[in-house]
Amino acid sequence: MKATKDPGSTRRRASAPALRDGMRCRVTGGTHAGTSGVVADIKTSKTGHVTLTVVQANGVRFKTLAKNIVT
């Protein structure tokens, strides 16, 4: 009998893009999916989730998780 390797053990989690204040980004998931803007503030929560503030061209600001954006 052949031993099969568990495919889950070799999977790598996609790393978050290198984020900096002032970078343009597009939101791909969550409540604000489909919007875009400029990264204004990057924070890491106590639980380890990276959050950021996005400022749209019309001045509207919102917070989202870094996993939901594409630079």
C-alpha cells in the first residue's frame, strides 16, 4: 500500500502584501469590496489581525482587514 501525503501539510498561506501608508489599494473582500483608495493607517490588533484605514478619492474613510485588499 502506498503512503499518501496530506495535501494540507504542504500548503502555504498567502502572505499579505507589503503595505505602506500612501499606497493605492483595491478592496476585494468584506463589506467594502469593490472600492479603492489610499492606505492611511496600518495597525496590528491584539489578536494579530492587520487592519488599515482606506481613504477614497471622495474623502470617505473606512477600516478593513489587510487580507481583504490587493495593492
